[in-house]
Amino acid sequence: MDAIILQILNGLDKGSAYALIALGLTLIFGTLGVVNFAHGALFMIGAFCAVTMQRLLSLSYEEIDPTRTDFLGNPLKVEVPYVEHWFGPDLGGAIVDWSVPLGILLAIPVMIGLGFAMERGLIKHFYKRPHADQILVTFGLAIVLQEIIKYFFGANPIQTGAPSAFSGSFDFGTLLGFDPNVIIYPYWRMVYFLFSLVIIGGVFAFLQFTTFGMVVRAGMADRETVGLLGIDIDRRFTLMFGLAAAVAGLAGVMYTPILAPNYHMGMDFLVLSFVVVVVGGMGSLPGAVLAGFLLGILQSFASMNEVKSLIPGIDQVIIYLVAIVILLTRPRGLMGRKGVMED
Amino acid sequence: MFGLSARDTRFLLIVIALTLLTPILLQPFPEGSSLAQFNAGYPDLMQKFAIFGIFAIGFNILFGLTGYLSFGHAAFLGVGSYTVVWMYKLLGYNVLPGLLLSVVISAAFALLIGFISLRRSGIYFSILTLAFAQMSYNLAYSVLTPITNGETGLQVYASDPQILAGSGAPTSPHLFGLVMRNSAQVDLGGWVFTFNVGYYFCAVMAILAFYISLRIFRSPFGMMLRAIKTNQTRMNYTGLNSRPYTLAAFVISGMYAGLAGGLLAAMDPLAGAERMQWTASGEVVLMTILGGAGTLMGPVLGAGFIKYFENIFSKINDGILHGWFAFLPDGLEDFIVACFHPFVGKGWHLTLGILFMLVVIFLPGGLVEGMQRIWRLVRRRKSGGPKRKDPEHRPTAAPHMAE
Amino acid sequence: MTKSTLTRRGVIKTGAYAGAGLALPTIFTSRARAFTNAPSGNTVTFGFNVPQTGPYADEGLDELRAQELAVEHLNGMGDGGMLNTFSSKALDGTGILGKQVEYVTGDTQTKSDAARASAKAMIEKDGVVMINGGSSSGVAVAVQGLCQEAGIIFMAGLTHSNDTTGKDRKKNGFRHFFNAYMSGAALAPVLEKAYGTDRRAYHLTADYTWGYTQQESIQASTEAIGWETVNNVLTPVGAGDFSSYIAPVLNSGADVLVLNHYGGDMINSITQAVQFGLRDKQVNGKQFEIVVPLYSELMAEGAGDNIKGVYGSMNWNWQLSDPGTKAFVKSFGEKYGRPPSNSAHTCYVQTLLYADAVARAGSFDPCAVAEALEGFEFDGMGNGPVLYRAEDHQCFKDVLVMKGKENPSTKYDILEIVEVTPVDHVTYPPDHPMFGGAEATLGQCNNGA
């Protein structure tokens, strides 16, 4: 029992990331009808917004410390971040410590801007082209984006820790009457889960309760009619692309303490998020969220020692196995509509 | 000739001539010149051209004709390779049994996966094939290590039985004593041409593969497949069941992939699990679309394009750049090298990504379309007269699919 | 950006030879030679095959830097580095046997297929006599096999699996790097001293060949000091999120977690283990500990604060104080502004050792070179006296046990050396069962003739 609760918890934060990426992917697909293979790269760029924030905050000047030497035997140059210089070591240190949450401030304008630029500069010209072309051009863009990141940040993962206030883990087990140390769950993962719920809730509320969202939903259902009503649907769709990019970016920023960002993390998530979207049903937002959490939790269950000893390697294939079973039993995924992407 | 129209015969003969002359055509720069870096006429790369050409031709039969986009064809490539290496281990280094078996086994594998995946269409089909291939890769890399030797790749050990290998048999892949690795080098002035047995073996296979694909394109069966791409629903309404046709196309392209995988192992007796990864499946998709999906020559061009980049551009380092621009003054030289630096060597992915985007944006029909445009331009020049503008932008007739 | 004037000059020179070749057309000469890629003219080409794309690209970059430096030193440029401290004096900084050294580079992508393709291009197109570098055991074994077939020498680069000089050992291949068995043998006494003999270990192991051999080695050596192995769980490569594997550890009764991961997997697994608060916990009345058997500088940098106080092993480290190390760190540091990594050291040393073996053998023939390297004992290249054992081509030298430093002053000294385990403690018989047993053989030398 305790093991099951533990794995559900572990599945939740994996599922949060899947759900957020799949949500953005579905927004783009549902509104613009474009299959965006660069979405994983957007997630990755979001993560690097956190890295950039960390770098910005720890921008330093050099002080020479004559008492110590560097590896060549010269006097050591100690780097002192400007923030610490300005605000003193305590407050300055705290600001640097909080660079991941502060990365959100950077990520929102960067991601929305990038989303606009992508849509206006590239994707716009591909609305009428076959899906295969869209896949290829966004895939090319994904490669370009990740290589640019690699050029500036290198290939090695970069540690971006959570604020120290969130380090360590919470003992859920004692709450539920289990022994201590049986069900532990890191604070930051809780933060991530709550954060993703807020974002998901926000996106749904935005689509449900604003006029803008209503128009977009109408556009998703029938683009032509909305256009005939004299509504400039294209501009709104551009905004949606920016929104979807921001969702992916925020998912990336907050995920950095869990997964040290590297330049190819987008590709690692890309395939997975497509499976999630398809399992949820192309074009269905609730489907994407549901499938994200479902696959995250199933993956955690498959990683249990008890399961692994029964079926070796099940943790490596579970996602795909589930995708196959669902697509064969529910032809359009969990909540998909008929006729979407079937030609 | 060969049951082809005169035009197709000419086309086939040109392809045969190009294939056989590849070792010369790909070696345009004299040895030792600073442009020799761009020569591609060495056995390994030429073999890769032929093999990935076969892979892409096969993929095109499925994707180009029926429009079903499979993201899992690398699985068949891997199965073919593993089969051939296992045959080396069990029987001996003769490539024939392995190659035959690799086609058979990959066909069986394709039949199974195709039968299940083809129950769905569109992106659902793509994800199903992707799921099968990724499962194969993940398992081959880890759990199935006893069969596949995992990360290291399956290879032949001295302790393997090799029951058919005689005492005097070659100790590397061969076809009845014709060792694949052997080549003859011809020094012609400053040029060095390498004629490799393995390449010519692959080349013959590639020509055969091309011929079969040409016949399929021109056959009623091919017409049926194209009809599926154009409008499957309408086809179903006329009372035709399209499933057997798509399944047949899927299995045929799976066999092509298996043959290509087998040939990879026939040239180099090692089968790595990465061959089955989704990136490898993605690569053949890129090759086909980049070259021109649905055209006969396109996939081969795309395969050559990508393999050339992977092998030639990744080897250009700063030292070589400095060598090229050594004639410039130092400051300018460093500047130009710094400009090129991000795009070559470790940055070859970046160049490839940019080129993908450019081709897709400006040449929707792939490289074949680009060549057709150039050809038309040349012809117009030849016939004289300025290019007649079309002020009303009337739609021009789309080039025939299989040109 | 580094500029190698050597290569520029070399290219101009080769251009001149090509001109001469054009003047005297030798039509249809057969290129029969005594051995593969026998160097003609007065240059010889090395192949440096390292990952330049993919997750290990930074490690490959550092290897490339070291190899460029080695070539400079061989050709008599720079300060000579370890050539001055090397016990063999066969090299004099005028190239090798009167030939200037040139090199070509390739991208292994850390995939055995791509690595072999790149190596084949070097052999077939660029005519290299030796291939050096790489950053994974799968690649090392695959390329070693290729070099054996083609008849050139392979120097392995970073490869830690027992198999490289175990069941997959080859007559044409040599390895300067240490291996998983040595890691276990070096770590066990230190772990015993630090954590006692009554410990229960939980292994998380990367699910591929290298992971298996390292786990086997560490389990054997820790069980020899009385530890119990509670469980060994295989984790998918590149899993990213290891929480589902880490979470059950505390409840399993284990009080040590051994992470048999490398690169990004290790960075993520240790970060997440720390995030789960494992290191703050008490189990069985003891402080919970984490061990990372194989360290690298880049991994340490990536894992940052999380590795403070965590033990692991290394082949070599720039903080050693012998003259060879100092000379190398000085010339590398002055050229690139950073201390070399241990894989850079391996690639640098291997390049010099190959050159030295050629000079001593008086020939580039791989069989002669292999003979000169077999059983070769030397000093002055870091790690004290070193032996290249003839039976399996494994290098034997002292192994370093490292610990994450509490207060690093720069990002280069995140790790500190806690123990230099003498070579006697890590030596094993060539027919050790973990190394293919009595069946493993080097086979015959192949010079491609």
C-alpha cells in the first residue's frame, strides 16, 4: 500500500510535466492545426531561461585573493556576484538562491516573444502545407534551437537548484499513519505539482470564461465560420501560439531543479509528449491533461521493483505499450474527436 | 526493355551508370588538395549512400505512394542487422544466408506490426509504429542484451560456432570468397579512386531495389496505392478494401529496410541498438521528404544529402578552416574562421537543421523539385527568349508525382 | 578558439606534394603496402575520434584539446609538457621518426554505429595509423574491433567497462583508463574506513553493459569488506527522472546508495537523491550515505553542491603533485585557461605513448608498435610508475579515490583526492572471471597486410 501511494506521488510530478507540454502542443494543434515538433525545444528553452536567470543574477566581478592560488599557481581570482556586492551577502545570496522561481519573470516575455516570432515568421506559411512539411520544418527548427543553446551553454547538464527553503522532503507517511521514511516526497516536487495545477487551471479558465477564449474555442471548432463572422481569428491564434509557448516554457523553468537542463532535453521529451497527446486524443485539452497524469503514474508503477521483477524492462516500454493498447481499443485516444489528423 | 517503357528504361540506365561510376564522380578533387576534404569517394560513405538509398526507396513505397507516415522503420533496419550478424556467428561470414534471412524476418516483423498499426490511420498510425520501434530499441539496448549485446552492439567472437566456415574462409564478411572489405585503388595523376567490392555489392542491390520500386510505381498495384493516398474513403465506397494493399506496401517497405539493415551488417559486421532508435526512423523520414516524397529519385538524393553532411561536415575542424584561409591576412583569417566555426565540426547538426528548414520552406517538393527548377531554367535559357512572366499568376500544372 | 599553425603549414605543404604528384603522373600504380596506411612523405596522420555532438560533447571537446596539445608537443611546439618528465626519451620533439604529426577529427556521437563510420572514414579516406579517444565503453569496444579488423592501433580514451580489456580485448587495442574492477578495489578500503564494515548497500544501475560490469565489480568488492547488498535495480538510460527508483530506497533497510550511473544520468540521480533528503536521514542508526563509483570533472561540475562528501574514484586528477602532472596542467592550463579533465589526460598520454612506442620500435607497423607497448613500464606521466600489461593491454597504475569537497574555491576543485590507492591493490590476474576468464584472448596482431 505504502509503495503504491509513493508511486502515485512520484507519478504526479512526471505527469505534471507531461501534461503541461501536451497541453501546449494541443493548444497549437487545436487552434492552428499545426503539428509542432519544436515544442520540446520550447520546453528546453524555458529551462534555459532559468539557467540564464541564474547566470544573470550571479554576474560577478573578480577580486584577487592573494592568500589562495588557482590551478596554475597564480593568485586566485574570486568571483563576487554583483547582487551580493549591492545587497550584502545575505540578501544577495538569497536572491541568487531564488533564481529558478525568478526565472519565470524572464521566461514569460521570452517565451511569448519567441512564440510570436515563430508563428509570424515561420508557422504562418505552413497552415496550408501538408502535415509532413510542418513536422519537417518544425523539426529542423528544433535542431537549430537546440544547437544554438549548445553553442552558448555547452552540452553538459547545468545544475540549477531549487531555493534552499524547498530542499529536503516531506514525510507523508507519518501523516497517514505509516512508519517514518516510508513515504517521503520532496518539497520542490509538491511545488511543481501545485504550479502545474495552477497553470492548467488558468489556461482552462482563460478559454472558458473570457470572450477571447470563447472566440478561440469557436475557432478551434470551426475556423471558417468564425472567419466569416468577421472576426480576425488569425491574430488571436498568434496569441494562442505565444500562450502555448509560454506554458511549455514555464513547465521548463520550474522543472530545472528536478532535471538539470541540457540542450537535448527537448528531444527527450518530444516523443513522449506526442504519445501523451495522441493517447489523450488529438485536439482535446482535457484529454492531454488526463493522459499526461495517467502516463506519468503508470510509468512510476512500472518502475516498482515488484513489477520489474515480474516483467523485466517493463519500465522502459510501458508508455508505448499503453499507447498501443489505448489506440487499438479507443481509436481516437481517450477523448479525441472523429476525423482529426486521420488523413 | 525489362518490361519498362522507353523513357523509364533510359531513366534506369542513367541510374545504373551513375551508381557504377560513383567512385569516380564522388572524387572530384585531387588527393592532397585542400578541397579533398569534400571528396566522398571512400568505401564506407559510398556503401552508406547505397544502403540508405535502399532504405529510403523502400520507405518511399509506403509513404510516397500511400501517404502512411511510419515513424518506426528503423526497427526493421535493426532486425535486419541483428539477423545478419547472428548468421555470421552461427554459420560463417558468407553474407548470403544472413541477407536472405534478414529480408524474411523483417517481412514477418513488418507483417505483425503493420497488421496492428494499419488498423489506424493518420498520426495514430505514426504513433503506433513509433511505439513499436521504440519498444524494440529500448529492449534491445537493455533487457535483451544477451541476444543483442546491448550498447556495445552485436559482434562476432572467435568462440562463436560458425559451423559453415571452412578453415580457409575469409575472416570478414564475404560472398563466396569475394571479401567485402577489399578494394582496388587507382592512382590517376593526383586523383585516387577506390573501387570497393562491398560498394559494388551494395550498388547492385540498390539498382535491383530501384528497379523493383520503378516497377511498383508503374504497376496497377502502385496506382492502387496512390489512390489510397488521394482519397481512401472514396476507394472504400467503391467496394475496394484498401487494407491488404497498404499492408502489402508496409511489408514491402519493411523488407527493403531489413535488406538495408542486413547490408549494413554485411559491410561492417556489427549491429548497434541505436539503429532502431526513433531518431533513426526520423532520419529516413527526413531523407524521403527532403529528397522529394513520392518521386523515384528523391529519397536516394535525400539519403545521399544527409549522409554526406553527417560524414563530411562533422570532420571539418578549426585546423582545416585555418588551412583553407591561410592565404588571408591573419586578422581576417581568424575572423572568417570564427564565422564558419559554429557551422562545421561539432556544429554540423546546426547546418543540417538550417538546410532542412530552407529546403522545406523554399522547395516543398524536395531536392527533386529544386533540380527540376534548375533544369527548366537551363532549358528556357537554351531555347532562348526571356522568361515569359505570367501576370495573372495562373496555376501551373503540378509535375507528375513520379517524375 | 584555438589556432593551430601546425595544421596550416601542414596543409600548405601537402598541397605542394600534390602538385609534385601532378607533375609526375603515376597512372595505375597499385597501392600495395607493408601495412595499413603506411605513412608516405614526411607526415603521419592520427585520428581523434571523440563525441562532438550528443550528451558527451563537452567531454569530447576536452579530449580534443588535449590531443591537439599532444600533437603540438610531439612536433616540438609549446613547452613540451609531459615529454620533459616522461621516463622514455625516445621522442625529441621533432615529430615521430622524422615525420611531422598531423591529425583529423571525427564525431562519434557516442553511438557505436556512428563512431565506427567516423573511424572508417579516417582509415579509408584520411589514412590514419592510429585512432585515439572516445567517451563510452560501447564505442570503445566497437571501434577497437574495427581497428583490429582494419589493422591499425586503437587507443581507447574514456572507457571504464571491464569488457574493453576483458572479454573484448584486442591485440591492436590499448587502454590507459582504469576500469570498474579497479574502481571497486580502490574504493572498498576507503569506504570501509569511512563507513565501517556493517553496511547495507542499494544499487541503482544504468541498464546497459557498462552499468552491469561496474555494479558487479562494486558489489564484489564491497561484499568482500562485509557489506550486504540489499538490492540492485536497473534504470533506463536517459531516464531523466529517477524518483520512482529513489523513493523506495529508504524503506528497503539499506543505508548506502550506490549510483552506477554516468554523465547526465548520474547528475540527475544524485541531485534527485539529495532532493529526497536521503543524506539527511538516519537508517539502522547510521547516517545514510551515497557512493558514486566513477567520477568525472564534468559530472562533478554538473552535480554541483550535491556531491559534497560523496566518495568516488578517478583515473587521474589535475591536483596530483607529481612533476608529470604539473607539467601537463601547466601547458594545458596556459593554452586553454582551465585544468584538464581526466579523460583529457588519458587522451594526451595515449598520444604520446603511441608516438614513443613508434619511435622505440622504429616503425609505424601496428604489430611492431603493439609489441613495443606490451609490457612497457614507464614513469613521469602522472599516477607514478605505470605498466601496460602484455596479457590484456590494460594499463596498471595507482587509482585515485575522490570526495566532493566541502568548500571548493573554484569550479575546478569541486573534488578532492582523499587516497591514492597503490597499484598492487587494484591488480588482478588477466584471466579474472570478470574479464572473460580463461577464454578471453587478444587474438593475433593484424597489420592489414
